[in-house]
Amino acid sequence: MSQQAERDRLVEIRRDLHRHPEPAWREFYTTARIVEELERIGVDELHVGPDAIAEEARMAVPDDEELAEWYEQAREAGADEEVLRQLEGGYTGAVAVIEQGENPEEAPTVGLRVDIDGLLRAESEDDDHEPAAEGFRSEHEGAMHACGHDAHATIGLGVIEAVEDSDFEGTLKVFFQPGEEMIAGGKSMAESDHLEDVDYLLAAHIGLDHPTGEVVAGLDGFLAVSHFRAEFSGEPAHAGGEPNEGENAVQAMAAAVQNLYAIPRHDEGATRVNAGKVGGGTATNIIPEEAFVEGEVRGETTELKDYTKERAERVIESAAEMHGCEVDITTNGEAPSAESDEELVSIVGDVAGETSGVENVVHRDELGGSEDATYLMRAVQQNGGKAAYVGVGTDHPGGHHTATFDVDEASLPVGIDVLAGAIRTISAERP
């Protein structure tokens, strides 16, 4: 296949995935499409659905009704029904394995993690938004690929083909991970058996305010994060006739929100807290018996996240008690902090400097947000291996998570070449 034909095929895959964005544990069409390409490529092992993850470690799984709606939507869009049956119940994602060389079992195992989920937000319909203008805007109203995970999945497929068609010796595992946007899928892949023998792991993200042609060899600054939902329950009463008979759940929720922002900062590093979604009550003349707040805490380290989480839970429970209410707190998603190992960062940087299409190499940069690839990175590092998170620049007209986000498709082959080259070098040099 010519270089242009290969690029056109990558663009076609990416645009197909862009048309069908699916959020956490609902990536039915996305997983089926990835599996279709992996079967075309011909990998040595392919683990799909429950076989790709640790079931008990899934977080923020939607209810059966919502899963069924997205499942049917994928089926109607033409997803392979045999693959869909393996994904039923929200067991999305896949792990692809190739083995090469005379004695692959004696060579290193290198992993690559790419995420595949979309976001629950509407996509722009403006004529100057390329997906709208070129006919590959999201077909799922209220959902879109606003962070480049369609490109990530495409790059993962391209890396497999590039490594397979090379002198790579060893084992390559590519983790097509669901549920990153909700910090819900990384733990389930990290705790699967597939990561236990991985000696080196790369993860990658496109964009991050770096332009096309720029590569960040190692990203750090991952804020550990925990998402929570607190549900308050009180006692209803007539607001005019018997206000003293009620226990106001909204009042308890409001007290909690106000005091969450009063949690003291920490002298060991940055912390964050946010009450992002609140609600409750039924009518203006009823003392509300139910209320909720959904929010998050973050920390520069996992320990700082834990510090903020413990105090957030104390605030919420105290607010409920103060207003005579009960509260139930659940964790909907969570991820630790992590650091990229210098040995891999140096290899990625050297490879990127010799890669066509790369105009600038940034040795390290700070992410400044959260990512559940950190679960996989830390799992490998705790087993004695090394890990790094790579940034592949792309020109994006809108910021990440905005309605006008898009990627420069010229960055797809750049990402593939850098990551495939780094994987080959890591296997050969065994840093």
C-alpha cells in the first residue's frame, strides 16, 4: 500500500470513529470497529470485552437501560453482531497482542495504551467546523469526540501495523481502553492479567495545546483525582404550614457545597475541589427531602488527593448531620498521579528527533490535569518496569472538550511513526 493510500485509510478510520462517539462503557460500535481492523491486520491474540478487563474494577457503569440504548444504536449503525454479543453489559475495550522474533518470550514485552471513549457534549454544526463541513460530524446528538480519542484509537491501530511490518523482536500489547473521560476504565485494565508481564509501557495523547509537528517526549504533572456523588435524604413538609416538621436536604447540600471550598490548601502541593453539578427538591412549597451534589477532588500527588477527599467526605457528612439529614457518598471514578521514567522519555525524544514530520521535540512538559493511564503506568512501575506518557502535537481549532474541537489529520502518521519507532528502540535497547 502506498504512503498516501495508507494515510487515506487512517483518515477514513478516524472519521468513522468520529461519527460514532460513545462514552464510558458504551463504546460498542467503537470497540467493534477496532476489532474489525485488528482482525484485518491479523494479530496473534485478541482479547475483547470481559476478557480484556478486570470486571470488578469497573467504575461509573451506566444502568442496564442506558447500556441497552447504546448497544442497539451500535447494532443499527452496522457493528458486527458477533462482536457486540461479547460486549453486552458494557464490557467494552480490547487488548491486541503481536509476537515477533525467533524467541519473543525471551525479549521484552512493550505496551501501548490508547483510550477510545467520547464525551457527553454536543458538537458544533458551524460550516467552519471541518467535521460538519466534510460530513463526519457526530451522528449521536449530545455526544462527540472532543478530546481526540478517535485519533488515539486510530494511532493504536497504525502502530500495530507499523511494528508488525518491522524488525521488532518481542511482544507488543496495545490496550484500547474504555472510559477515560469519566476516569472509569483505567483501573479495570491495570488490574487485568494482561499488564502483569509488561516491562515497558507508553501512553499517548494528541494535542494538549502543542501544534502539529511537535512531540512531547514525556508528560508529567498528572493530578490524582476522585469523582464523587453525595445523595442527601431528609424529611418533607409543607413549607408554609409545617416548616418545622421538615429536614431540608437542599439546605444540607448547600452547606456542603459552601464548605467544600473552605477545605484548607496543603503545604506539600496543589489541591483542587469542585462541586460541578447539584440538584434537588420538587416544588417551591415543599421542604425538599432529596438533594445531590456531584463533584471532584484532585491533588498534585495521590496522597494530596486522599487528603482532600477525606476532608470533603467529612464536610459532606457534617453538613448532613447539621441539618438532620442522611447522606450516601459514592466514588464514581478515580485515578492516581504518576511520573514518566527518564529512560523512556529519552528514547522517545531521540526517535522523535529523527522522525519525518517532527519539527520540534519538547523533552518534558506538565499535563496539568488528570488521566487514568496513570493506573497502568504505576502498575508497570510497581512491577519493576518503566512507563512514559507521550504528547503528539496537533493543531486544534477549539480547545479540548469544546464543541469545535478537531484534530489535524496530518498528525496521525507522525504519532504512529514516533510511537512505533520508540517501541522498536525500547525492545532493542532494554533500558
